[in-house]
Amino acid sequence: MSLKPLDFYNLKTLHQEHALEIEEALLQGARGAQYILGQEVQHLEQDLAKRAGFAFCLGTSSGTSSLLLAFLACGITRGDEVITPAFGFIAAVEMLLLLGAKPVLVDINPATYQMDSLLVEHAITPRTKAIVPLSLFGLASDRHALGQIAKAHNLFLIEDGAQSFLAPYEGSGKPDIFTTSFFPTKPLGCYGDGGAIFCDDGDLYDKLKALRVHGQKGKYNHCYLGLNARLDAMQACILRVKLKYYANHLKALHAQAQIYHQLLEPLGLQLPLDRIDSDHSTRFNIYAQYPILHPKRAKLIAKLTQEHIPSAIHYPKPLHHQAPLKHLDYADRHFPNALRVSQEILSLPLNPYLTHLELKQVAQVVADV
């Protein structure tokens, strides 16, 4: 079997779909000469806040800077402990370490790849300041359960939603702060780095807004130690166009994922969950990626590569294996689920432009291995 080379995300075709509108928006933005913040960013922030169901939104320079702003606004500092999962991208843990805080890792639920909420309460100490779940692969976090724990212990709940912007969530529970990323390969991506941060508390919003611009409240009036974390206006021009079509983009990803489901379910592999129901909430997948668990991952990658099919490992190491966390002295026995998932997980190509035949050929390779 031989395929023409597939694109994992196919960003070129994604641009072409709305190229004229995006390029016109960029031209108008360039002519307007407001390149840092300005009206385009303000309009985007208003649109994003409305769509996400928060009172306030701030455009930021990246998902990582959104996390740093959130931690600064919540007063997280040296010696504080923050509970976060042992599996996922390093951004949240990295920002905590830069602030001198201690990431307290907990194992994941192997069905969702997210922090196991049943383990969180056992990790709380008098030094705990916040809980930071990572909403991986297109699912919102377990907001109800984590929110109840955070409220009971007077902790901040800060959701890293870099891969789950507007993932449908039905039920009670909401984070104090929600952050997301507009990195080009995210479901809602810009043409460089970008992100956003959301909250409902007016005082928290005012502090975040100041922190985003060197801690300023008024020009040259620096009330906090902040940073430069502003969203470029040109990225806002792009995102305002793409946001109009975001719902259709998510529907297309969902349709592709359903085809994968049908083709791969007979193999008995663990596939991403379409929805998760609990007593107090229902979470739906927007499929930022399509991860499977495969016990012969290296062999599968080799066969996919031979057939010109790209794949990706999200993520090849649990966080306690990363060099900046070695000093925390975690052992593999603490995180058996995170360790196994990191050894078996593999993301298959997923974008709206794959044909049914191409998806079938990908599935056939998986079946052959």
C-alpha cells in the first residue's frame, strides 16, 4: 500500500479556505497601524469572552504567558505548592519552577489522560496554593470535582486549556482562571504565538491586565512586577476571522474522528473518548488530536513512516522524567498511568481535509501492525 504524503495538520489548506478574508483583514490591520493591542485586540477579547462564557478575556502573547500571568495574579510565589498532572506539556510546570513554586504531581486517569481528581485531595498540604489541571487533546477538565475540592480548601483553580478552547462542558463548576493557546496547530490557531486568559472576577481581571503590560496601571505607573505578554494586533485580525468559522471547523474534526472510531474500534485499542458523563457534568471532545494507545508503538511509527503517514507522540515522557524536575525526586511508582501512557500513546493525522480513503488507509496500517 502506498499513499501520497499526508499532512498531519494541513495548515496550508486551512489558510486557503478563508485566505481572501484573512488577507484582507491583515491588510486593513496594517493600514490601521495599531500593531500592539488596539481595537482589533479589544474586539477579539469581547468576542472570545462571550463565546467562552466568561465576563473578561485578555489576549496574550502565548498560552505559556497566560499561565505565568495567572500564577502571578494569584500570588503564587517561592515555597508555594501547586497540584498539577504528571503527564502533559511542560508549560505550567515550567512557569511554576521559574517562580520558585513547587509543582506537586499527581497521576492521571488513563482513560482521559488528565489529572485523576480522586488523587488530588491526598496531595493537598498547608503550602498548597492552587490546582492546575491540563485539558489535553480536546476535553475540558473535571471542573465540578476539582472545583469542589478547590472551594473546600480555599485554593485557586486554574485550567490550562491550551488544547480545549470551547470544548463543550455541561454541568456545574468553573475555573477561577482559564487559559488557552492560539499556537498555529491548536484547534483555533493564529499565524505565530498567541493566547488568551479568562476570568469572571473584576479585581482579578484588573490585576491581569496590569501584569500583561509590565505591571502598569496607567503609563509608567508600575504597581506590580509584570511582563510584556501582549497579543499582537495582526494575530487578532487573523483570529477574528477564524473565530467566525470555528464551530464549523470543530464539526469537521468531529466527523473525521467518528470515521476513525468506526475503523479502529474492532482492533480493541484505547481510542479517545467522545464524551465523559459523571453525576454532575458531561464533557465532549473537540479532538485537538486523535491519540491512541498502541503496545507496539515503535513498530507502528516505522510502518506509518514507510507509507508516508505522519504521526506524533504527545507526550513521550511523563513530566517527572524531564530534567528540570529531577530535583523533586519522584519515582515511576508514583505515576504508573502516566508512565504507561507515555510509552504507548501515538497521535494519528487529523485535519478536516483528509478523505475517507486516506483515513481508511491509516487505519489499515494500524490494523496490520
